[in-house]
Amino acid sequence: MRVIITASTVGEWMPTFVQLNKLYTGESERLKVQFYQSGVGMLSSAVAFTRLALEDKPDLVIQIGIAGAFNKKLALGKVVVVNEEILGDIGVEEDGNWKDIFDLKLEKSSYHPFEKRKLPNPWLSKYNLLKLPEVNAISVNEISTNKQRIEVLSKKYKPTIETMEGAALHYVCRETNIPFLQIRSISNYVGERDKSKWKINHSIEQLNKTVLAYLEKLYSIK
């Protein structure tokens, strides 16, 4: 089984790269793991994931990274897996209302790869081996900081977390029929710009502990 672990930045997967059992990067025929940096935002990530799908043809893509949480009951450092992704900033603000591409009739809400405006992971039940909490996510190219904007997104889409690349993964992998998993660790709350209150290092540490445990579990059942 060929597995690619990807993140927007090298720092998000480097602890796993350093600590990973060398069996999985060279000797094992059952599980071969590679690492890939996609870049920040949906544009660079979409290109990166398309290349992976067409050139490398992996059996499983695991996207990892930190994320912001809308719900403050979700503890910083908590590791979750994404069930559904939503495009959060493609559309127009008109007469004080946010209208996305589906509201504008520029895209059909259930035209592949979408399902009711969302990009769900059809392989989640098979590959959520650690039974991580499943959440819904929204992807944006501009990190949400405006209180009114955050309220609009929360009310319209009811996301649990916000990322900048997740929807690109879900879109490309659904289009190319490649199994995928998006694992995120909560580093901050959406709208909080005082980075002294963020837990980036702790979140990355918890994230990579989870990824290492996941690969061990994946190897044991293959």
C-alpha cells in the first residue's frame, strides 16, 4: 500500500518524518510512506494533489495540519478527522448577504464531486482507524478574522473547524477516486489573532503522535 502524507508546510509533518519507522519508507512491501508539501491555500494545493493523483497514483492520501476551531469547547491540541468540507469564500457579498456559487446558480449543489454543496469523504468509515472525532470543515483562502464574517459562516455552514487546503484535497480525491483522510489538530480559535493564546507547537506535537499511531495501526491490519 502506497501512502502519501501531505501538509501545507514541511513543519507540520516533519516530526513524523524524523520518527517514522524506516521499515515504512524502504523495506516494507505492505506499507510504503512518502511525504509531500502541498503549499498554502487551495490553489497550490489543488495543483499538488492533482499531480499526486495523476503521477504517483497513491492508495491513500493523508493530509495533516493545524486548524482553527469555531467551537471553543474543542480543546486546543485536540486531534480530529474531517468528514465534510465546504468552500467558504467563493462567491459574492451582496446587499449584506453572503452568496456562494450554489446560491448564484454557478454550480449545481449535487453535481459531482459535490453532495448537497459539500465535499464529504466516502472513505472515512474505512480509514478512520483510530476512531478520531469526526468534524465538518470549511476551507478559505483568507483566514477569517472579522467577527461579522465569522458569524455569517457559522450560521450558514455550521462548520467545526477552518482550514486553507482541506477542500482542495476532498475535491481532487473525489474526482480521481483516490481514498483520502484529513487529520487536523486544533491550534487556535477562529478569529483569535493574539498568537500568544495559540498552541501551535503543542498541536503539531499531538498531531504527529496521532499520525505515527495511525501508521502503526494501518500496517498492522494490512
